[in-house]
Amino acid sequence: MVLSRRQKVRMAKDTFLNLEHGIRPGSPRGKRGVIDAMCGLDLSVTHAQPALTRTGYCPKIPTSGTARPLIDGTPIFRAIAIENLT
């Protein structure tokens, strides 16, 4: 799931199978946007490690390097709630 603008996202009673990162909300750097009110309820993740990843890197998480500073194009995530993740 890649988000690039202000969105309210609700996931309920969903199953995620055979994914590299399970549930991984992300937005590409440079797109700037506030992603808020993300809610997940009764979610099942099978054959994914880790089940949930939250990172500021999208679409690819670097294997090495240094942290990058917040800039005008840095996406902002807030109000994320996950309940009953198995």
C-alpha cells in the first residue's frame, strides 16, 4: 500500500498472505503529504516477516546509509491504530 496524499485508511477483517513485509504503509519521499486516521482491526498476516513495518523509506528500505533529515517533501504519518493483529 503506497499513499501519497492525505487519506483516511480503514482495514478490517483482512488477511495478508505471502508478502515480503506484511502490512507496510508508505509514501514516497518528495510527495509530501499527511497520512492520518489509519485504522486496522482484526488483521491476519501469514507468511510475512515482519508482520508490520513502518518506515520513512518507500518504495525500498536501504540496507545501509545514514538517516536523512526532514525536508518539505517528507511524508508525515499520524494517528495510526492497529488492533488484534495475528
